[in-house]
Amino acid sequence: MRETDALLLERLKRPEGKIDVALDTDTYNEIDDQFALAYLLRSPEKMNVKAIYAAPFHNEKSDGPADGMEKSFQEIHRILGLMGREELTERVFRGSHSYLAGETQPVLSPAAEHLAGLAMQYTPQKPLYVAALGAITNVASAMLLQPEIRDRIVLVWLGGNAHWWPDNREFNLMQDVAAARVVFGSGAALVQLPCMGVVSGFAVSGAELERFLRGKNAVCDYLTELAVREGEAGSPYRCWTRTIWDVTVIGWLANGGFMRDVLTAAPIPQYDHHYSFNPENHLIRYVYHIERDRLFEDLFRKLSGC
């Protein structure tokens, strides 16, 4: 085994002890990023927050990627305020205003430039963990700006669908396929949490939110209101559930026995929204199962403080 392969396998191990984390998040896009950010901030025994980057997104909540990024930037500050963590505001950076136009040119932004510089302070033996919850534009741009960081980071990304899913039309990946191809093809240590077929089962009910979060503190009330409003609006049933996808990324980093995963050859995202596969590709860690109840227990306990 080559030394580079051995170091990659070391970085792909589940993290032990306390780690440094940079979070890349399209916080205003859904309700799950807010849960993930709060979970990260309530896990200081496991994770030290080095930076928070606002990621672009474009759906019915934004006029375009730039507007989505700016709304996410403001939402990050709202969560920090609710949690009394204003001291972290100087670590929050605006991200990309657009998606990659190709696979060789970065989109310049404060987030991409900060991540490129921050990651260079780490080593293959002691990497920076990058938790990515949206379109991967900021991270891919940082890699294009400073290719050496591929050996100094562990990227944990909620993106794409299960490798057996019939298509790869997943919101985070399909917004910027070029960026996904950059990170999957970079050779960096990558942990993939697929959406449909894996994380799609990580859903919460209104009754659980009311019982475990409502009335506990300001951020718990805010998260409950968001989830209940969108859960009721998105379902014709009284017994609705709402997937809060992005919490699973923080759950993997917490290394509390919340995941089952395997090493597999990196897939190749294609522009037709499918994967292709080459068994000779470098290895990534692929999450195939979430221990749903165990992860929710940890999430609710940390958010509520009880």
C-alpha cells in the first residue's frame, strides 16, 4: 500500500477525541440546517467550531444562488443569537454567489478563500473536518484555489442519492454537478451521506417536537416552530413526519454509534444526474444506515439540555 493510500484510510476512520470543524451550510433553504448548526454548537465536548460558511441555494425561498447564500448568512446569525453565541459571528463568512461554470475555475468568495487558508494550517495526520450541508460550491472552489488541502481535510457531505437509487436528482448535488465532480474526483477523504435511500428515513414527528423541544429554550422553540409549520404545510395528514437531513452529518462527526458505513470506491457524478462507477477509484466512506432513535436521543438531549 502506498503511503498516500495509508494516510487516506487513516483520515477515513471515524474521528476519535475532539476535532476541529468548519461548517458549510445553506441555512435558509430548509429547516434541517438550523437543527444541524444548533446540534454542532451544543456538542463542544466533541467539536470545536473553526468557521461557518454560507452556501448558495436556489429554490422557492430564494431569487437565485446569491440571494440564497445571503439569506443563509443572515439565518446563521439568527441561530447564533438565539443560542447566545454571538462571539462566533467573526467566524461566519459569505460564500459563493453562483455555481461553478466548469470543473477548473473556482468561484471566489470569502468562504472559499478562508477555507483554503484555514485547511493549510492542518496536516494529513491532523486534518480539518469540513461538514457540508448544501451545494458543494464553496468547498470545491477552495480545492481549486489550493489543491494541497485535499490531503488536509476530511469532507463529510450530505449529497447525492444512494448508489443503488435509480437517479441522482438530489437537491444539493444537482445544483452544482461540476462542484460535486471536483470533490469526488479530488482524492480527498470523503464521507458521503446519501439522501434518498439512506438519510430520507431520518424524520421527526410533530408530537416528538412538542414533547422533547417545545418550551425548553429559545432555539428549541424556534426549531419547533419551523418544523411544525413546514411539516403541516407539506403533508395532508395529521400524522406527518419531517426529514431533518443535515443533522446526520453532525451525527457522523459526533461518532456516537449513530451510523453504519463502509469503504467503497468513489462514484462519479454525471451531468445526466446518474452515477458511473470505477472500482479502481480511490476509497470514500459511504453511510448506508442511520440509527434513527439513537441519534434523535442525542440531538434532543443536547438541544434541550435535559
